[in-house]
Amino acid sequence: MTLNSLRSHVRRLYEGATPGGVRFRYALLAFDIVTVLFIIATSFLPPSEIIETLDVLFGMLLLADFSARLLVGRHPFRKFRQIATWADMVAIVSFLAPLAGEAGGFLRILRTLGLLRDYQMLARLRIDSPFFRRNEEVIFAVTNLAVFIFVMTGIVYETQKFRNNEIHNYADALYFTVTALTTTGFGDITLPGTLGRLITVVIMIFGVTLFFNLARALLSPHKVRFPCPACGLQRHDADAVHCKACGVVLNIPDEGAT
């Protein structure tokens, strides 16, 4: 197999609309979720040979995925301008070199967000899942908030576990992150020093913003995605007959009464 044929085959998996490519991207999404769950679960366990072996296995799979993305990229060096690329590199190092710290692995969840933002994946989810079509805005708001919580919890856990007697495992870091995000501030766990205060400020400012964005998505009227044939407006009321922007008659398909 030549390099060009290999690149074409891998590109079909990552970018193609074939059934195999669709299944492959769903598998990537599932793998990212499993990776995050593995990091959470092992944060409660003492180091062992089995965990270290699994770390290396996850690291090799992540490295293979990262290499494949560079292979199919039409301008691979431009990828290094993207935050997601550097997040992937940190995650790979965190698995292959455990001394670099487990927190880097939490950056893998950024790839999950990237997959959900992929145009082809979005189109496939809208086709395959009526639930996703009805709740797309809420799903993205929940995903954005979850990504932020996971990443900040990983940073809190990694920066505090050896210097803060109040943080013993991932659950302690998660508890602090949520109490800071909601500005509850029970005070039983605090982050000392300038770095700790800065992390707390970031959690409160950005976390509250994402939390209110989720509340807005939950409370706002339900919209459906249907491009207006005249002006291109994408989102309309579920029972809309005319486009609010230009007044043209819409023919929004529905799934019938439930």
C-alpha cells in the first residue's frame, strides 16, 4: 500500500460519509468518553502495574489517532495553531509519561467537544437521533459545562494533591470545583496561595457564565433547525408557518403527533 492510498483510506474513515466512516467516528467519540471515565476511576486507585499498562495502551491509541489526523490533514502543520492539537499532545504525554501528571489526560475531553462540533458528525447526529435534533442547544450547553468542569477539576487535582491536605482524590477536586462554580463556597476546601486563588477566580467567572448559558438553553422556547429557503435563517419555532425574518412560507418537516 502506497502512502497516497493509505492517506485516502484513513481520510475516508475520518471525513467520509460511508457507513464505515460514520461508525468509526462514533467509535472515536465513545473512546474519548471511555478515556475520561478511565482517568476519573484510576484517580481513586493507588498506582499499580495494571494501571500503568493501561496508561501506556491509552497513550499509544491516542498517539495513533493523533498521527492519523496529521496524515489526512491537507495542511498538517497548520494544525499546530489549534489549541485542540496541543491539548492532544499534552494528553498523550500524560499517558506515556505518568510523571508528567494525570491532569493532562483530562484535556482529552476537548477532543470530545471537537468531535461534536464537527460538521459531518453534527449532520449524522441530526439524522440518526430525533432526541439530538430536539435538544441540540441544551446538549451543547451541557457539553460545554461538562468540559469546563472536567478540565478545571483535573487542574485542581493535579496542582493540589501533593500540597493540599484537603484534596485526596478526584472527588475532592470535583467537589471544590462545583462549589466554586456555583459560588456556594462552603469553605471546607480552599486552594491556598496565589495560584490557588487564580484558579478559583477562573472557575467562578467562566463557570457561572456556562451555567447561566445552560439555564437559558433549558428555559428558552424550543426551536427547530430548518434553513429558510429565502433568507437562510436557521432556527424557527417548532410550529412556525412563516419565517420571522423575511415572512416566506416554511415547510418544516415534523415527526407527527406523539
